[in-house]
Amino acid sequence: MTRDRKKILCSAGMPELVATRLAAFGDVVPVADDELAAQAGECIAVAARASTRVSSAIIEAAPALRVIGRSGVGVDNVDVAAASGRGIPVVITPGATTAGVAEGAIALVLALAKRLPTLDHAVKGGTWATRDTADILDLAGSTLGVVGLGRVGRHVSRLALALGFTVLGHDPFPSPEIPDGMPLLDLTALLARCDVVVLAAALTGRSRAMIDAGILRNCRPGLVLVNVGRGELVSSLDDLHQALQAGRLGGVGLDVFPREPPETSHPLFRDERVLASPHALAFTRQGRVAIFEEMAEGMAEVLSGRRARHVADPAVYESRKGAVPS
């Protein structure tokens, strides 16, 4: 790194396309998560993977910091308030993985309703007669609830309508982008009326642990619950397991977990009515490229003195500190 060049920190393992796009603005330096604070003093930008924690301490340790990039849409690992207080945009990538996550959610719904794990095991295990007792469901005419009506939630609703579902919605933060004509219910009423519920909400203080033992008692019996939002939207794996054992839940699909990776010795993972994915539905062949392209492009916009299209806190631009440099 030359003495007069600025430093751009990238989470270790970031695709080369990020360094290529940002190289015009400084020397791109890969850094392990546990070394980020020590390296932050001279940096003008941080490109962070989803698992990388960018705390207020790291932000405070970087007086020249101008932009933080986050490969995804959730910002629970980034102290957005601390960044906004310094006028530092946190670039996110909401468009890159919307289709992949929404399609993955519907894939989990279909696999659980059609009991594909059980039927697969029946063939491979030589228990053909399982087909006579498997509780396989039809979905056309069923009711699907979407919790969280951001980009992923809205795409889930479009796919569900195409499959013949009646679609209901709940959003802790209703916005003008909620689909016209979609009935909005409170969460308790939604669980009581739906055959399937997909969790696609962002994680905030309001949404954390919104699905807990108490609210699961209101489920329509046999509800299929799929979480592609954040693991912490659900209070605990224990609550999901108990609801399955009691028959309140008929299937659970999880791409996200309260703790990642989860402790797979938990009895939830020994139930054939549970399907799990390692927080991977966003990482389709196309999404793996698009997510980092979108992040790098947004960061380049900020470093060029322009406003990035997608930031976690648009109000960062309303203050004088967050104004675009001339």
C-alpha cells in the first residue's frame, strides 16, 4: 500500500470483483473480522459480509470513514445509528437476492406441504407403504400469511397468489409499498387464519422474538411456518419444537436461526416435519455475483461524491453531515 493511498477494508473472502470496482478509490485490504477494529484507523470504507460485525467502536476508531457496505439487506450486525450520527451511509443490497430468497421460501412451503423429506426417505429406505399414511397437503385455496412486506415479502405474496393461495399480510412497519388490496391483520389474527405463514421481516426491537410460545398457541392447528427473515424473529427453537409436538405447527422451514450455526443436537432437527437451510437461500448462482456487485457499486457512488440508491438509513442524507460532498 502506497503511503498516500487511502485504505478500504474488506471482509476476508470477499469476491475479487469488489476489489476491482473499489481499487480506484484506495488500496483494498482483506481483513479478518477480529482484526477490523485494529485496522480501522486509516480506512475510508468498510465492505462487510453479512456475518461481519461493524460496531460503534469500530466506526469511532475510523475518523476518515466515508461509507460502509453490507452484502445483504439486514443490518443487525452494523451499528447504523452510530454510522448515521457521523453522516456515514450504510449501503445495502436489497435488489440482488429478492427473487432467490422468495423462491426459496416458496420451495420450503411446497416441500413441507408435500412431505417431500418423508417421501424421499420412504423410497430410499425401502418403506414404500409410507405413501399410504403420509399427511400430504393440497395448497390451492389455502391461506398464506406474509409477515414483513418488504421486497422479499411482496415477492413471496406474488408467487403465492400464482399458486392459488389467498394471501394476508402483517408488517410491523407498514409502508406505501404494501400491495393494493392485501388485507392486513395483527399477528395473532394472522396466525389464527392462515394455513402457511412466511416470516420475511427485518430484525428490530419491535420484531425481535415476535413468534414465541404465547403467540404460537393461537395458530390454526397444523400451520406450516417458514422463516427466511432473521432467526431472532422466533424466540427460541424450544418454542418451535413444543408447538410441533402439540400439533399447533405441522411443519417448520428455517433458513435462519437465532444462533448461527445452530446447535443441531436440538430435537427440532430430528423431526421430519422440519426442513433447514444454512442461511443460504440468498446465495443462488446469480445472487452470489449480484449481491457483491450491488454493494461495490453503491460504495463507489458514495466515494465518488454521489448518493447511493440503497442505504439502510436514507435520513443520513438529510443532515448536513450526511450531505453529498461537492
